[in-house]
Amino acid sequence: MLWTSWVGALLLLTAVGWRSALGQAVPITLEGGTLLNPESPPIPNATIVIQDGRILCAGAADTCRRPARSKSVDVRGAYVGPGLIDSHVHYGQTGWVDGRPDAVDVRAQYPYDSVVSVLASHPETFHRAYLCSGVTSVFDVGGFPWSIGIARETRNSSSAPRMLAAGPLLATIRVLPQMAGQFVFMNDDSTVRAAVRAHRALGADALKVWYIEVPDSLRPHMKAMLMAAADEARKVGLRLIVHATELRAAKDALQAGAVVLVHDVFAGTIDSEFVVAAKRNGTIVIPTLTVLEGYADVFLGGSPASRYPFDCVDRATRAKLETILPDTLRARGKAFWGGPEAARLRETGADNLRRLYSAGIPIAMGTDAGNPGTAHGPSVYREMEAMQEAGMPARAVFAAATIVAARALALDREVGSVAAGKRADLVVFGADPTADIRNARQVRFVVRNGVLYSRDDLLPK
Ligand SMILES: [Zn+2]
């Protein structure tokens, strides 16, 4: 019976073409569903009114009334929540190895410059995959300077998720020359400070330091560079976000004042010193558990399709994800990803997530999409499920994927919950994701900036 109301709404949508002129002028009312806000109790039989890209009101039917002239969508039996937010993505990477020649070199078949030029000129492929998966905001935490331009264009878009971008990463190691456009090597103090000011001038939304471990002899220098980057970022008003996956490095990042750690700690067990420092900063941690599974799939010849659905993924990306690399290319990583060391990283990541959660450290959902095996869009489902499997209750995972992620993007006044005045970025689920996060896969409708799409509208053609 539920299905019939959805079908009815779908037909109505097609009939009136809400995505065009009518959508802006006439309010849309979602009626009869259960309203899910991440930090308050669910409200059954709720009404949500949206107009001109904003939420006019949301709540019980007697507190939020349907305007006389509005288009009504019957969502009885369904669950309406804020749009999901992936707080760790890379539009400069494809989701497969052709975007990471430093991991697997397929440049003979997929010339890297051509791969990047397609990424730069066709962000709409990933925009659609995100919306199709119920994701209405993303944080690109490192990439080419053009990612900042793409992010700016999404600000008031109804056909792309709202995107923030950090631009090129300040790095402790040198990368392949072809990938250099995404990195600034932290050679000395003046290079670092000039890079931070350049980020500010370009319009970056944050400053990301790629704090990869270096030999002990170079550590003091790189720690000084991290501190210089942090100091300059403070001066120009950029938020510091850091990649630091070893405990010692993550503590350096906290000492530098990082407000977001873009990964969990995968090596070393989180201790009270870490927790105290993270609490002092109010640092938000993004676990990115599934990116490890993605690399394992690539090197062990597994398919990500067994971990998350592919139907929101465009055909070209899907074909790549379904390709099993020849043994010669997999040889390098096979022993590692199939061995005890990779298993230990996964176990430590899950164990640290449990520790962070029980210590009350805010956790935001992020996938590291774009990395090999981690597709833009539907990989959010597997990430949320991995967080639940690690011991976070479904409600906490839902909060991590909405309001806490909004805080990680410093966009929580704009998105992350369903409240009057906020941007109308919503998802209608067919089952309750706060009862079991696996229900988040059941996306029925997505509203981005006030425009309502059925999921079918968003599937790749
Ligand atoms: Zn990343």
C-alpha cells in the first residue's frame, strides 16, 4: 500500500514537472511520514513544508500546517530525514586505480592526464551518483585547484550536492610528478605559509595537511611544518584538517589544533592523552573504515558490488569497478592486503572507533570516495554499516552522517537536520535508518535545495 502512494507521487511529479518553474513558486508539502531528526525523538505523522530551497516548517501536523496552495507528496509509512553528508571525498579520483597511479600504474591503458581532464570537466557524473544515494552535501578534502571552482558552483545548485573543497594538500612526502597538482610539498616555512595564503586567495573551504609518516630523522622538520601550516591557517581564518593515521601523528595533529581528523587512527590504540587533546579542540573524527576494503577488493580481485549497490554508479565507472586486474598488477599489493597487517589495520580502526564513540568524541561519516574500490555515492551505505558493525548504534551512525558531518563541514546552521530556515536537503527512506542503518539503502525520494527527485529520476540513464 505504501508503494501505491509512492507511485502516485511519482506520477504526479512527472505530470507537473516540479523540477522546473513550479518547484520554485509553489511550496511542496511532505505529509504523513515519520520525521527523523538526528538529535531529537522521531515525530510520526509529520508535515514538512519546503519552498524556494528552504524548509518553511517541519513537525507534527498540528504545529506545521500545509499551505493552501502547495503540492502534497504522500509519504505515509516512510521516514523523512536530513540529506546524508559524506565528509571525506575526492572529486579528483575516479573510484578506481586509474585515478591513483601511485597505487597501481595503469597509465599505459588509461593515460592519467586524460583521466583527470574528464574528472575536471564532468563533475556531474559524481554529483548525480551522490544525490541518487541520498547524499546532499560532500566535503572534498584534497585535490586539484579546480575542485574549489566546482565546489563554488554547487552552493545554490539543485542538481549537485553542496560541496566544500580543501584544494591541494600540504604534504610531508613527494608524489608522482603527474599528480603534483594536488599537492604542495612542505619544503620550508615560507613555502608552507605562502601555500596557506594561496589557498585562502583561491577560496578553499579548509586547509588539509597530508601528514604521512616520514623517517625519524625528518620528523622534527615535518612537525614544524605542520605547526607553521596551522599557525598560518589560523591567521587567515582557514580550518585545519589533517590526515594522520598513526597515533603519534594524530597527536601531533591535535597539538596543531586540527578541528577534523579525516581518518581514524589505524595504527596504535587511542589513549586518554589523545581523548583529552581531541576534547580540548572539539575535534571531529571521520573513521573512513571502508576505504581499506576498497583497496583489498582491488588487490585481491574482489568486487565492491558485494559490499554496496552499483545502480547509482555511471556505466563507465561501474565497468572499471567490475574489472579484475591482471595478476601482474595485483602482485604488489596482494600479500599486504590479504595478510595480517591489513587485517590489523581494519581491526584497529574498528576498535578505535568504539573507543572514540564511548569517550564522546564526535564522529562524522566519510568514505574517502574516489579511492580504488570506493565509488562516489553508494559507498556511504557500506561505510555506515561498517560503523554500526564496529559498535555504534544506528541512531549515532545516522547523526554521524547528518548533523555531526554538517559540523565537520562547518555547515550545521545550513544543513544536517530538518528545521525551519535550513536548506531543504532531505531524504525520504522506505524504512527507518535509525532502527538499523542498513535501511538507509532504501532511498525513495531526495530533495536537494528544494527540488524533489524520485530515486528513479537520479539513476544513470
Ligand atoms: Zn582521502
